[in-house]
Amino acid sequence: MAIVITDPALLAQLSQTSGAVEVQDSNGNYLGTFAPPIGKLPPGVHSPFSMEEIERRRKQPDGRPLADILRDLENRG
């Protein structure tokens, strides 16, 4: 189910959040959690990379497996 929010003040508050926000009614009862979409940049923030560059880098087979990185970090201590 989708709920359409038409209150401009509430929309402005929700659009400025960078993480999950608890939503409560006027009595303080918990109604749920609002979370902005993952991967979407906050308003006014722009990536220095184009979508094409991001996609190219995502497909590029380089880097190291996480297990190797964690092993190296454990060996430093």
C-alpha cells in the first residue's frame, strides 16, 4: 500500500533525511519507519562520476576478494 504525502513541510523534512526515521502519531505512538531509497544521493549532492562511468567501473573485473582483505587486516595486528 502506498500513502501519498501532500503536506509540503513534511515532504521537505523527509527529503532532507539521510537515514531511517521513525514515524510517530501525535501521541508518540510508533507508526513505522521511513527510509530514503538506497543509492540515491541527498538533494543538492551530485556524484563526480557519470552513470556511464559508474556502470563501467562496476563491470570492471578488478579489485580483491573481501576474504583476502580481511585476512590481510587480521595479519597486521
